[in-house]
Amino acid sequence: MNKIKEYRERHGLTQEELARRLKIDRSSVAKWESGCNTPRLAHLLELAKIFRCSIDELVNEKK
């Protein structure tokens, strides 16, 4: 899910800062960004709020 990394960097957040806002471990964010794991729906909803985008924008490869 390179989109999460793209949006995180665009918003000037570190993995640690994003993890803190989501109340999860930084390693979870790292796993999402590397494609080793995918966020749960609840986390996708929260990510969309933080990044002010749709879930669709986060999960689809096309811009």
C-alpha cells in the first residue's frame, strides 16, 4: 500500500506519528507501507479522515 506512505509523507507525518494517531504500533504502519499487511477497515476509515481522502483513493493504484 504505497499510497499510505505517499499520503503520510505528503502530510509531513512520520510512521511513528501516524501510528500514534491511530493508536497502533509503528510496525503496523511499516507493514502496510511495505505491502506485508493491509489495514483493517476501521483503520482505513481513520486514515481517510486523517488524509482527507476517500478509502478508494487509498486502496486503488490508479490516481
